[in-house]
Amino acid sequence: MRILLDKLIINYPYFAAVILFIIGALTVLTRSNLFKKLIGINIMESAIFLMFIAAGNIRGGAVPILDEANPRAPYINPVPSALMLTGIVVSISVTAFALALIIRLYQSYGTTDARRIAEMKREVT
């Protein structure tokens, strides 16, 4: 048990990412309000960003700028951070688009409850 606890403490970013992803997935699966589903999707995206950035980190690593005083220092990989920056930009734009769709659905159906919208749609057809 002590070994497991030590490994969890050492790998806390991964543990936090898994917990966040589970919270987001449960929110998406258990809520019928579209705004809450969107928040759950954003929580899952944040967990993925945290996981990738933690994977690119090296304990004791230096900033990836060449230091002539210590040329053999381990450097942190900047690629995951750069990719996640791009992912964050895409995530924000997808969230804005989803919010626009949810607002349009609210204007059309008068509710943001996915179950009620599905019921209303079935009544029309």
C-alpha cells in the first residue's frame, strides 16, 4: 500500500488528469442539460491537456534554451506544450460554436434539456 501511495504522489499530474477526465465523462453521461454537457466536455479537454503537458515534463529539466555553462543539462520537451496551446485554441473555438448552437436550440425549443428536445422532435415527426 505504501508503494502505491508513493507512486501516486510521484505521478500526481497523471492521477489528477484521470480524476478530471472521469468527472467530465460522468458529467457528460449523467446530465441532460446541454450547458452542463459542454462543461463536462471542457473538463475532459483540460484533463487531456494536463496529461500531455505532464508527459513532456522532465523532473529537474531545464528550459529548452541552450545554456553554454551547462550544455549536458536535460531539457524539457517543448513540443507537447506547443501542441496543447494549439489544442486550447481549437477547444475555445469549438466551445464557442457549441454555445452558439445551444443558444439557437434554446430559441427554437425553449429549453436546453436534451431529453425534452428529443421528445419535442419526436412529437413533430
